[in-house]
Amino acid sequence: MDRYGTFKEMVGSAAERFKEIGKKETVRVISHLDADGITSCSILVRMLSSNSMRYSVSTVQQLTEEGIGQLAKEPYKVIVFSDLGSGMIPAIRQSIPDRTVFIIDHHELSEETAAPNIVHLNPHLCGIDGGSEISGAGVAYLFSRELSAAAGRMAHIALIGAIGDIQEGAEGFQLLNREILEEAIRQGSIKKERGLRLFGAQTRAIHKALEYCTDPYIPGISGSESGSIAFLHQLGINPQKEDGTWKKIIDLSAEELQRLTTGVIMRRLGEKKPEDVLGNIYLLTGEEQGSPLRDAKEFCTLLNACGRMNKASLGIGACLGDRRTKLKAIRHLEDYRKAIVSALKWFETSRGSQAVVEGEGFVIINAKDQVLPTMIGTLASILSKSRHVKDGSYILSLARNLDHTTKVSIRLAGVESNGEIDLRNIVALLADPVGGSAGGHQFAAGAIIATEKEEEFLALAQDVLSKKGMEEVIRN
Ligand SMILES: [Mn+2]
């Protein structure tokens, strides 16, 4: 049997183990609070509710030893970790050895992968890459559909999780994700189209979608509202409707859309891959045209926004198709945009103060409690794609959680990231000496440290990043 066969068997036996749980048991679900975690959680919730099982759900930014310790004080006998947990098996084994634990995850494994009270479901256990082939939501979907026909109709939600974890590459979805996509298309919940890869086709004015488009980068247009409007006029596309409101991409005629696509490619002729503007568009057939839930990528942004604004429950409700919750979630997207704008404003006004240290090849931002800890990574990501920070610079940002810990994020500025640099290693190098825990990916990593260690951490960071920054400068 190949590794996919082994994985399918593993899914099947995890589901069998789940069937052994008494129907009277309340299942405690702990999920990650990003888009993948929220979609994972919603699929599990549908599975539980369709089996008339009770549940209690929380979403967390990171699973910590303290968090697991808290679960020991709760009365629940069955705990499901979703889109997290695989790296925390020693703590789970030590703190909650008397509970039945399901880990439904796709993150990298740590040394320990098994314990007597844990049912561990993770594609890495079978040699399948959970980084690119399947997301947490995908694993939750494969598991849940064994237990519930209703959850089996959520392939499109699983795919939104994969998009959230940036698993769709230039070649589209691969392997297990591709199977889930095909399933969603068969179920009629998703329509796949090929078209202009511009975020916000459903909801943004065209000139705004063009202005905010940094990937793909469009010279003279990315970052420039006036450039975007002039460009549309050059192409003979009136950016406004007759009533004076702005047109969205979905308002264009097929012929206008073709003209826009060609125009964007022409503008990018000097770039490495001018045709990179074309990509797959995934439309949720059950959502209205023009809704932020219509395009899977916009849906994903909405879920991330819910998570970061501490309203993951709205995101879960939106995935479950509850109409009123959807509308509330959409309203929260507005709050999220405002929070981003205020974080950026805070950054602008804090430059030159102690809160923002700028050196050769690095920027260190210590927001303390001025920026939400759930927003600090987003701030760093936006800065990494903006003209505020020189390409190739490290952006390290800190903001405080309520529990006397500090959230750290690190990004590398520039549209084209350097494949040699692994930010996960760098953040571990900084967090380990102060007893912090690091995680993340090559291009976006983070850590949690004790707030009382902030100063020590910052001194070390400044030292390490200034040396690294210099190295890069010399190499370039
Ligand atoms: Mn995930």
C-alpha cells in the first residue's frame, strides 16, 4: 500500500475510535484561530451536531503548555485538537493523560508522535507533506465525512482552509487538496475559473483592487490610486458606473475584462513572469455575486479577520452557512480593516520613537499594548510588502497578550523572498535563549515569549539582526 492508502486507513481507524465515544459526552474542541483552524472547526462542529453530540469550542492563536494545563481543570473527558496539537504531544501526555484526545492536524511533527490516550491523525505520519498537500481543514474533512454525511458536503469549506494556509501554488492544488477540490466541484459547491488574479473582484472598486495588488506587482499601478485610475482610462474602461459609483471587476463585460487582463500583462512585460496575473478563481456557488463570501480567497480573508478580531465564532457560523452570522461576520470585516489602518497609523507616528528601531537591514517594532497581538503579524506582513521598509530587511514585531506573554512575528521585506532564508530558524534563535516557543513557516514565523523577557529578547534581536542585516547587505 502506498502512503495515501496508509493515510486513508489511518483516517478510517481514527473515525472508528471516535465512534466509541458515548453520545452523552460533551466534546471539547480546541482549534487554531486562523482561516484553516476556523474552517477545520466548523467541519468538526457540523459532524458533532449532525450526530446530536454536544460540544464546547475554543480557538487559540497558539497551543501552549499553560493552555493544555487549563484543560486539565475542565471536566471534559474527550478533547479534540484541530489544526494544532501535533507539536505538543509531551505536554498533552503529561497534563491530560486521563482524557481521550484526538489530534487532527497537518503541522510538522515533533519527536514524540504517540501516547496511549491520543489518537493522532496527521498526514506527516504517513510521509505526506501537510505543508502543501492538505490543510488542517482537509484532514478534519476526511475524518468528519466518515462520521457524518452533512460534514461530507463541506469539501468547499476544507478548500478555503487550504487557501488560508497558502497551499494553492502556481500549479493549483496538489494531490489530496486536488481530490478535495474535485469533490467540491462534483458536489456543486465550487466553480473553478481561470482569470485575472486580483484580490477583491467581488467587493472592491477596480481601481482599488489594482492599487492594492502587490502580488502580482504591476509597475506604476500597485500602490498608486491615480496610476490605477489613469490606467483604466487608457484601456477605455470607465471606472465608474452611470450612477457615479465605482465599478467592481464583476461589473465588467467579458470584453472589458479581456482588455484589462491584456493591459495588466502588457504593463508587466519587464517583470519575470508577465503572465503571472492569471490564476485560478474559486467561486462558491451558494453565495451571492458581490458578497465577500463568493470568492474563496475573499471568504478566507473574512475568516482571518474574524479570528484576529477575536470573533472566530462568527467565522465558524459563516462556514456553517448561518445567514445572520454571515452578515455579522461581514460587518466585522469592516472593523478589521479599521484595525489595520490604525495599526499602520500607529507605526507611522511611532517611527523615530523607542517603539520602532530601524537599523541597516532590519526594523524592530515593539507595540506593547498599542496593537492587538492578533494583528501584529498582519502589520509586519503589510509592511513587508510596502515601501515603508527596504527590500531584504527583517521586520520583527512584538505585541502583548493579556496573559503576560508577548507575541513576536518576523517577516522579510520584499515581493520576491529569498529562498535561502528560513525565518522559522531565525525566530527560534532569538526566542530559545529567553525560554520562548517558536513556530511558523519559512516566510512567516513567530514566537511567544514571557513579557518580562521582552528587553532581553530585544537586545539579542538587535544584535543578531544587525549582523544578519549586514551580511545580506554585503552579499547583495
Ligand atoms: Mn493549518
